[in-house]
Amino acid sequence: MKPTRQASITAYEVGRRRIQVSALPTIARALGVSVEELIGEPATPAKRGPAPKLQQQLEHITRLPKAQQRFVMQMIDTVLQQETTGR
């Protein structure tokens, strides 16, 4: 008798079955995390030191409500447009 999907998931969760290592990238993509995060390891940063301020600000903007994100993008577009027109 073939186990149900829920029974299979439960078996993985309680450690009766193990996930194949080759399946980890697919599972990580489906969950929107890195393989390192999936297995509980801290992700290794691409470079040492704190993220540049602009990158930190952009990450903060992505956590804002959509209406505020649109407002910030309009402000950025306005500044960039002024720069390209020589103002």
C-alpha cells in the first residue's frame, strides 16, 4: 500500500524518512529559501563586512507595504530623471 502524501511528509518531519540530498535545491526554491537556510546552516555572505547602506535600504524598502514601495519608487524615478535631464 502506497503511503499518502501527508504520511510521507510526517515521516520526513519525524525523521523516519530522509530527503535525498539531490532534492534539496528543488525544495529550497519551492520554499523561497537557500539550501543553507533549509538545512539550518547560516548562509555564507558573498563578501565580508556589513552590507552597503544602499543595499540595506533597498532590503528595507522591500519589506514596506506595496503603496509605500510605489511612493519610494516614484521618488527615486523623479530624482533619476532630474539627473539625466541635467537639473
